[in-house]
Amino acid sequence: MNTRHIVFLAIPEATLLDITGPYEVFTQATELNMEEGKKPPYILHIISSERSKTIRTASGFTIQCESTIMNINYKIDTLFVPGVPNSIQTEYRLSKNTLQWIRQQANIVRRICSVCTGTFFLAETGILDGKTATTHWAMCQKLLHNYPSVKVENDPIFIKDENIYTSAGISSGMDLALTLIEEDLSRSKALEVAKQMVLYLKRPGTQSQYSSALIYQSSDYRPVQDIQNWILEHLKDQLTVEQLAEKVSMSPRNFARVFVKETGITPAKYIDKLRIETACHYLIESQLTLKEIADICGLGTPDNMRRVFMKHLHITPSDYKRNFGTSMNKPV
């Protein structure tokens, strides 16, 4: 393949990792290729949205850009647009010139990507109208409210709609970069980069932005806390509302009502989410068979686990393991 120009737009008050995270992923891929005696697959650029080449990020670090959006003499292959912290996003505005430049590039570049609240800037240009997109989970409702023509999904780590990629909070930009490397080079190269960077794993875009074991444990009510911990340790069991209610000395009806009030989700849906997430972990990190994983997670049989995965993740367990498991795992 020809060497491709990957451009990162630096804007005032940008979240630093939105830029440096995916930048480093592409850097590692380039270095690995060159170590193998191959030509560099990428040339990376950081350009300023302002007249000044010096951009101050939200964390106080400054970035010295190589040029501005007005001085580019190469063909951009992939453009990354970062976000700003959630706390200032409401009042933050990009200049009309910058928004116009982004809109123009969307019609020219092979891929345009946003990280975290950078999705708001893509939406402001109009290029997301009628398209599916995501952003940081805490900002999804605001994105939908501000831009009702955008089909907002609040769960995935990243989403691709035609040549537009939108990703969730901060570190998801690194997951997206790995996927782009897989598209350009190979899955093995993307996994090699992930291993080199000691990343936990190469996460699929369909994976949830947050763990159910964390997001639904905001209750201060001790009986609900206790039953949530107990569920995590007994996913293999056949769990019913009646059984759970008995554990906390409540009637089934009252338990179900209290659980929803305290967590915002029904006991059944909570258990389903935990089982799917646990199965995903075993598929990626273990050498267990599908039958063993289905049993451990309380999903019954491999056939039932397959149905659950297709319904919620739109991928089979076997394909999930093949696509996102480490090379150390044996086939199931």
C-alpha cells in the first residue's frame, strides 16, 4: 500500500489523549513495519485549527503543530477530530472557518474520525445528518437533543457509518485506531501493536462503553449492593427474581420494584448484561471451549450463547473470539 497521511486536528482546550492516544497507535504500527524492512504505512501530522501553531490543551499541555489548516500540501487520507472535556463542551464553539474546513474535508478524505465529544463538531458541520454515531456515554442524550437528525447510539465504543467513524470516551480513540490499522494492514498487525503498547485487549466497536458491574452499582441501599455482589459470584446458577428476593428478605414484587428504582434496570436485564460481558472476557482471555464458557456464565448451551450474542452484539461467540482474542488462545 502507499504511505498514507493521517492528520490530527488540534483545537484549543482539546482533551490531550484524544490526540496523543490514537497518534501513538499509528506511530507504533509505522515503527513495527519499518523494523520489518517495509516502507512506513503512515505519515502522521498534527495541524492547528488556529492561525497559531501552538495549541493549549485542556490539561495545560501545549502542542506545537507542524502547520495550520490553511497550509497543507499533501492529500489527507484519514482525519481525526478530537473532543473537549464534557465540563466545557456545552459552551464550546469551533470557529466557522474550522467547521467549514472539516465539512470540506469530509467530502475529500477516505476516512474522517471523531474521538469523544469531537462527534459534536462533526454533527455541527451537518455531515452526520441521517447517520449513526456515538460519543461519550454521558453526552449521548445531549448529542441527540442538539442534533435530532443524528441517530445516536449510547453503548458502542465506536461506530462506522460509510466513511465516518465516531468513537466514545477518550481511550476509545486508541481502539478505533487499532481497527483502522486492521483495515489497512492486517488483524495480526493490529494485535501486534496492541501487545507492544500493553493494551488490555483489542476491543470491538460493539463492546459496551462501560461495565454493567460498575454503571449499575450506584445504589447506596445495602440490600441491593449485597445482591449485586452475590449475582456476580453466582452467574452460573439459574437466577430468578424469587430466589434473589429471598436472599434479601423481600417479596419478589417489592424486590423487583426496589432494584429498578435503585439501579435503573430490571434484575433480568442486569443479569443478562453481566453474563454477556463475562462471556466476552472468557472468550478473549481464556482457552475454554464455548460449552465451558456458556456453562460458567449461565448461558446454558453454545447454541443459546450464540443466539444471545447475535441479539446483543451482532456477532457469534466464535467470531468474537477469532476477531478479538489473543494469539495465545486456542481455537474453540
